[in-house]
Amino acid sequence: MSRQADRDANHALRARFDDVVSQYQRLRLGLDDLQERLSAMTVTAESPDRMVKATVGPRGQLVDLKFDPEAYRRLTPEQLSRTVLRTVEQAVAQTTDQVQEIVGEYLPADSGASRFMRDGQFSSFLARQDRVMREAGDDDGR
């Protein structure tokens, strides 16, 4: 019976290893495509009043900003400033969503990197390892 349990455990470990290797190979092969898609990405958002258009790149950096000529006449400097900020924030939020979607095609949904993309928390990178270490500590009677 013990040999069968060992074989079953070895088979399960081998299947998990094959799955991890497959995920890694998929990620590695797609890295160039991922880099190209991300570097070419831009997102443009327009304010509700159509006075401002903001375009940002894949890291949320502002790459273009356009004003309707009427913006200077219809909006005070403070209103225009707030409109620019809200429009840029909207473009950045859309960019973040698109980057997460693109990267999600290459990373397992439960990976630390995927969680970091969703929540922005650095602790997400090590969450799985932290859990494994806690469980190992529990097994040792700690």
C-alpha cells in the first residue's frame, strides 16, 4: 500500500511540475509579444464636457494633452486644472485595466505577479511563499 501511495504522490508531483514548466514556457515564449504590445499601448480619455483629451502610455505616463479651443473661454483656470486631472486619472485607470488584461494572458491568475497587478500590494509577490512558510512552521510544531 505504501508503494502505491508513493507512486500516487510522485505522479501528482510530476503533474504539478509539468504544469509549472508549461506555464513558464508559455510566459517565456510570449515575453517578446507582451513587451511589444505593452510598449505600443496608449489610452485616450476625454472629459465629459469634451474640453480635454488626455493620452497616456502603458505606465500611465502622460504622452499627449489636447484642449478644445473653447476650454480657455468656458472654464476658469481652476476648473480646467481639475478637468485635466480627472481626465488623466481616467486614462490611467483605463490603462491599468488594459495592462492587467494583457499581462493576465501570460500569467496564472493566482500568481503573486497577477495579484500585484490587481491590488498594487508588494506583499502579493510573497503571499504564497509566506503561506508555505507558515504551514511549514505549523508542521514543525511552532
